[in-house]
Amino acid sequence: MDATRYAALFLAEGREQLAECERLLLALEGAGDRAEALAGLFRAMHTLKGMAATLGHGVIAETAHRTEDLLDGLRAGRLAWTPALPELLLRATDALRAGVEAVAEGGEPPLDEALCRALAAVAAAPEPTGTFAVPVLPGAEPVPLHTTFELRAVGARRVEVTVAPEAPLPGARAMLALARLEALGQVLDLAPPAAAFPRDDFGGTFRCRLVSPAGDDEVAEAVRGVGEIARVAVRVAEAEPAAAPERTARVTLRRLDRLMHASGELVVARNRLLAQVAAAPRDPALAAAADRLAALVGAVQDEVLAMRLVPVAEAFAPFPRVVRELGRTLGRPVRLETDDGGIELDRALLDELADPLLHLVRNAVDHGLEAPAERVAAGKPATGTVTLAARRERDTVSLLVRDDGRGIDRDRVRARAVADGLVDAHAPLDDDALLRVLARPGFSTASRVSGVSGRGVGVDVVFTRLRRLGGSVAVASVPGEGTTFTLRVPRTLALVRALLVDVGAERYAVPLAFVEGVARLRDAGARPVLALGALLGTPEAAAPSGAGPAVLLHVGQRRVALAVDRLVGQQEVMLEAFDPPAALPPWFGGVTILAEGAPALVLDAAALAAEVPAWTA
Amino acid sequence: MSHRVLICDDAIFMRTMIADILTQAGYEVVGEAESGTQAVARFRELRPDLVTMDIVMPDMGGIDAVRAIRAVDANARILMCSAMGQQALVVEAIQAGAKDFVVKPFQPSRVLEAVQRVLA
């Protein structure tokens, strides 16, 4: 047998199983279905143990075995659930991950005996003896020890099933076929995913890989046995390409942060150097060296940023469960659609966005969607749809939370806002104005208490968080059709491309994420004009004139022309958080040191949108 | 020996119709239930070879009844009786352990085919 190949498979599948464990553990801490999560965890541990034992990784196998024992007790109800368990199980998962990663590097860490004792104590199992014997499993489990792994190595089967076109409820019929396949072995790479089966537009065909000791004919026979099946194709899957194992190193996030910060400073220093060289073009050799250095710094920067990028899909992963549970709790059928667009985002940003997304999704299900009867009466499908999507625009990534519910009741929001003196009774309440009302901390509390059938709950929290990240929030709501919240953030933290502008003697940076372009003020179209000098009270600022320059900002649905004295150019700037002096308007997001060494304030266009009354005109 | 069947549906009409189809085909209808709670109780008592289960019933729905019955006997054979447009519910029932389903309005031949598949 090809040992390298097995090792690579072990790593790939081991990581997969551990990621799944983590997901399930987090679901356990949330409102997830505990029995289902425990069963999933048990299966994952079981698979991991089998693989590790086969390859002689005794420490991993032992740890997985202890964990599995505990999970089995919980799953079967022999052991009582306690709030401390997720923590212990996460510890076990961490230890297993450390083990798997150590195997990737050609070693194996020592057994964490304290952990094993803790697991054993909870499982009330005998103390670990220090030697590992392949255990006899309590209870029957559909995946026999080692099978998954070995068969996957020799190549699984590809199965394609098509339901008879005249069959009623083709998705349910396909589900029966899938259940038969799952009874035969392990189903992998299911397409479309099982979530598509209940939909009315399910086409009736699905594909998957099946790892099973059953013969081809047996598999086909089992599927046909569910009835109303037009076609079953079973063939041996081509062997997976033996990818060279990608060697990895473990780096703490803190180190990565420091590296990112340093590389950000490096970019700023590079820009300063280039500015100097350009200002004094005396030495062609120096200029060439500076150019070369600039290119290398750019390459370093790209690598560092790439290291921090994670798929947005990771942030979306817990939501199918969350939405399902919410729908169940509230007694309304909900379907979640996700479209991550293959987009990646800085991990730190994505972490920060988890709570806002959860807030908005909860709001969408709880307040956005109508009760099934109300939906049917309005001519909509009884099942509501919540959509999570990611889009890329310029240097920003937008995350959308959309529901197809009743839309925000503007009249009620307005009544509240007028009563609270937030808006003028006659001013139109467009989407931006609506958001400003919803984002008032006082407003959200009041609306929850009084039961306004719109939003409000937590929108202020979302709003504040996004501003802190240098992002923005927009809302679009159509009565009877639904509501979309859009969270827009820069693709990476800290280093932003900015447009530098002068007002009076001061220089300011405007992040390009919110800049649509620049123009002479008279060519800025129908946008409202804001004079930065007047906003800042800069006495020496030039009075805005038609021939003067303007920065065209785009925040949410609002477009505005920001009149400045002079456009300086673009630069990458390192955004530094700061404690703003009390006198400073609240729409500065940070400070930066420019290439020429001078400090500049960084304008927070989103905050400007929220704070400056002129924008509502 | 003919197979013993428990029929669960809140409508007498549907129960009668299913009973007729099955009896004419030689099955023995040993009991009927008109709610999920009753279905579980009668299952415990009768231990039938097959249960036909309506999805929407008062008191306890068919899907919860499937779960409860499977908790009593993991090998219970349950055939869901669904209406058109209940695909999501049927999928859920299958995930809960139902073995097959038929869609109203019933065609006797389809009902019998499904019963045979479940008992096979």
C-alpha cells in the first residue's frame, strides 16, 4: 500500500472531521438540536479513531476513543448533559487537531493525560491504561471501523440517481433513495446538497460518491427498491489525484496580526520612499532599486493578506441550523439560501461580522417573515425565504441578509420616531432615513417594548459594530416584498487605499471604498453638496465653486459630492485607531501617517452619512 | 399470514379508503388512530407490521409520531400519506425514519406498490 497516499488522505479527512466537530460543538452551545449534534460528533470521532488506529497514530486514536466513549454515553442518555461539556469537548477537539497537524509534520505529540483523565472521569470509564487497543464499540454503528478510510483510498463509487419524471414529490423520492445509500455506507459530495431536496424546484436528479462494501449491482438494486426511479448509474470513481501533501506550519493569530501590521507599515514606508525618489529624480540606479523594493513589498503584502483570508462560506456555515431551529421555535417554515460567491474576507473581519449577521438573520425570521397563514393570504408561498449572500464591489465586500417578508412598516416606525422627536412628521422616510431611525439605540429598545412590527432590535448594535470596522450598513425595504440589510466592509482590515484631499492647510484621507469618483463640483450632477471646509469650520478653506474639485461619495443608497480645496492623489494608508479629542466631529474613523511622514485624519464616510443632517436634505 | 396494518389519519374518509384498498389486497387492518398521540399508543399496543401515517393531524402531527414510534421500535415500518405540495414535510418525515410515502389523491395501485416496498 502507498503509505504517503494514505497519510495524505488521513490528513485531509481528519481535518474535515475535526472541522465538522467544531461546527457541531458550536451548534451545541447555541440553540441546535442536541441529539443530532451528539450523533454527528460521535460519528466524526468514530471515523477519526478508525483512521488513526489503522495508521498507528496511537495518541490520536486514544484521545478520539476517550472522546467517543463520552459522546456515546451522552448520545445514548447514559450520561447527563452539563454546561461544562462543550468546553471539555472543544479541548479534546483541539488536542486532536494538534495531533493531526503534528502528523502532518511527521511527528505525534505526547498523550494529553490530563485531558484523557477528564474525559474518562466524565464518561465514568476506567482510567486510561496507556496502551491502545482497538476498542470494541458499544452499540452498532453504520460505519464499520476503518472502512471509510480504506475504501476511499481505493476509490469510491460515483452514483447518479434520477427520479421518474411523473413521480409526485420527486425530492421526497430522491430523499428515500439517498436514505438507502446512506444505509449502505458513507455518502460524500452530495450534489445538490440535501437542503435542495425539499424544494419545489428540485429537478429529480442527484449525484454523490458512495463509500460502501456493497457491490455495484447491490447499490443499484437498493436505489431502485424505493420505486419511481427512472435511472441509477453506479460506476467506480476515478482515483483521486494523489496531491502532494501541502506542508503546513502552525502560526498563532497574534503573530499573523503582528506580521500584518509590520507589512502594513512596510507599505507606508515604501510609499514614502517612492515619493522621495520621485521628488528628486537624480539617481536612476536608486530609482530602479526603489522600484524593485516596491514590487517586493507589494508581494509580501499580498501574501500576508492572503494568509488572513478565509472563505465567507465559513461564516455562513452555522446558519442553516440557526434558521431551521428558529423556524421551528417560532412555528413558521423557513428556507435559507446562501450564496457566498466564493468570496474571501479577512478572518478578523469575518469574526466581527458573526454577531451582526446573527442579529439580522434572527430579526429576519422573527420580525421580517409573516406567519404562514398571512403569507398564503398575501399570495406568497407559506415557506419564507431568508437569503445570505456575499458580493464584491471595488475594495469592499458586502454581506446581504434578505427576507421575503412583509417589509418594514414605515408608518409605525415613523410614528415612533416622530413621537421621539427623531424625524420631522412631514419628511419622507426613505431607506436611509429609516436606517438612521432604526439605528438609534433608544429606538430599538423602545420598539421592542412596544412591539412595533418592524425591526429595531439590535440594529444599533449592528450599526455600531460596522462603523468600528470602517464599514457601513444599508437597508432596503419594500412593503409586502421584504427587507434587505447590506453590511459593507473593506476587504482587509487596517490597510486601506485612500484618496488624499486638502482643505485649508490640512490633509485628509477618504477611504476609496466609499469613493465613486472625483469631478468638478459643477459636473457632480444632482447630488447634494457638502463642503468639507464648512463642516470642519476651517476658516482658510476656499468657498466651494463650480470649478472646484469634489469627491463623489456613495454610502448606502445616498450619493453626495464632498467639496474640497484640492485633490492630492491615492495612497495606501495604515489605519490606526485613536482616541479622538472631544472637539473632533465623530465622523473621523482613525488617523494615519502619510508617505511624506505627516499625520492625516481618516474620514469615516459611513459615519458622515449617519451624523450630518445636510445629507437628509 | 397476512401483514397487520395500523392506519393513522384524522379523516374517517381517508381511513376508510386506505382500509378498503389494503383489505381488498389481503392485508389485515388491526387498528386505526386519528391523532399522533393515539397512533403512538396504538402502535405500542398492537405492534403492527406497517403503519400508514397522515402528516397533518391534530394533537401530535405525523412527523412527531414517526419519531415517537421509531423511539419505541427502531425497525417500525411507516408509510407516509401526504398531499401534493408537502414535499418539505415528507422529506422531514423520511429523515425522521419513514420508509416510503404516497400522495393523495390515492391511486390504489400506487398505495399497494408502496406498501409492498415498505414490507419487502
